[in-house]
Amino acid sequence: MDYRDVITIEPGKRSGKPCIRGLRITVTDVLEYLAAGMTEAEILSDFPELEERDIRACLEFAADRERSLRVASA
């Protein structure tokens, strides 16, 4: 799966933040839920419009963004 098939960016939606399939749920929302200790099952239960692949796409998006960061030299 390619996260670019799931993650969308629309300037007028959620201030242009990356969202899931055009919904108003952002990648950051999902990552924060996971970081707070929610399980995937809990997230999917709270947000029935989400699918398991959406959560995986958020993680893949975050990993790709992390890989593209440049390390500043001291």
C-alpha cells in the first residue's frame, strides 16, 4: 500500500494538514491517539469511518517524513 493513496492534503480542510481520505481526521490526530496509548482497535471503534489501512498509512507517512528530515550540523 502506498500512503499517498490514503493521505490527502486540501488547503481548505483542517488548515491544509494531511488528512485521511479527505475526512477531517488528520494524520496528527491518529499519531497522537497512538502516542497516548490508544490501540488501533480503540481508534477504529471511536472512528468507524476509519479503516486499519488508514492507521498504517499514517505511520508510513510519518516514517517517510522522518526519513526526509535533514540533520543540522553542529
